[in-house]
Amino acid sequence: MPTTGRRARRTALVSFLVAGLLAVTSSVSASTLATLEVSTDRVRPGEEVSFTGWYYNDVKPVIIRWNALDGPVLATVAPDTFGAVHNHFRSIAGTLTIPPDAQPGAHVLLATQDFAPPGKITWGVPVRTQIHVGDASVQTGLETLRRPRALSVQTVPDGPALVAAGAVGAAAAGILVGLAVLVRRRRVAP
């Protein structure tokens, strides 16, 4: 039967592991995703619309498509850098023209980008954003009206996100130190 000291160490180990798993899973769910935003979500057929997006890789063009991954190409843009802090991420900006034969109702713009070589990762691609063709008073009843306009509202990490990332790193370091101490004590014990 384990002694009280061993039981306490096991409880501490399990606690560290659970805390580490929670920290890692919360940081993964807060990963930065590529975004696509349009200047307006209500348009007419043939109208020109400007768009922006963030967190793309720097080596592949971004292709904006209409309604499907294999839909008509509305724009192709090369990502640009947008700051020294995020020099491995790139932004996109440009204009596209809504197809002249677009039917009234909800539609989706999709931004796609081929996978980058190792070390250059783009998360959350393809990105979709909703756009509505026609008069705002027309009710279409399409289910796509419930889709989010963008996958990410925030485009730049803020203070709390950076603090959370630091806490995750500290938790991981604590788990590793705790495991090393437990393993060392086990080897030393008679």
C-alpha cells in the first residue's frame, strides 16, 4: 500500500498533467486563423467590392472564389507583409467584382491558399465570409444567412492572449520539471 508521501506525489503529478493538458488545449483553440473580410455584406450583381485578410503564408497566392471551392475565381492576390512583429504572417487586400449573373440571396466568398513548404503554416484555410446579393429588405430564407461573416473577429494578438501564451509555456515547463523531479526521486529511493 502506498505511503502518504507517495500518494501526495501521485496526486501532484496527476494535477500537473491535468493542468498542462487544459493549458495546451485552451491555447490550441485560440490559434490564429486566416481571415477574410469584405467592405460590405450587401451588394448588387456586377458591383466591385474591396476585401482584406490576415495570417496567410508568404509564398503562395490567395485565390478568392464564388460559392464553392471549385467556383469561379473572382480575385487572385499575393500576400504582403504587415508589420515587424508578425513578419512570418502576411495580409491580403484587393478588389473583386460580384458576378453579373449572381442571383439574389446569400452567397459565400472563399479564400483558398495552397499549403506552404515546411515552416510556413496557414491555419484556417479555406476561409469563408458571407455576402448578400440584392435588396436588404428581401428575405431569402437560405440557411447560409446563419454562417459567420468571418472566422476570426480579432486579427492581432492582444495583451491577454500573450499572457495566456506565457502561462501555457510556464505550465509546460512546470510539468517537465515536476516529472524530472519525480523520476529522479524514484531512482534515488532505496
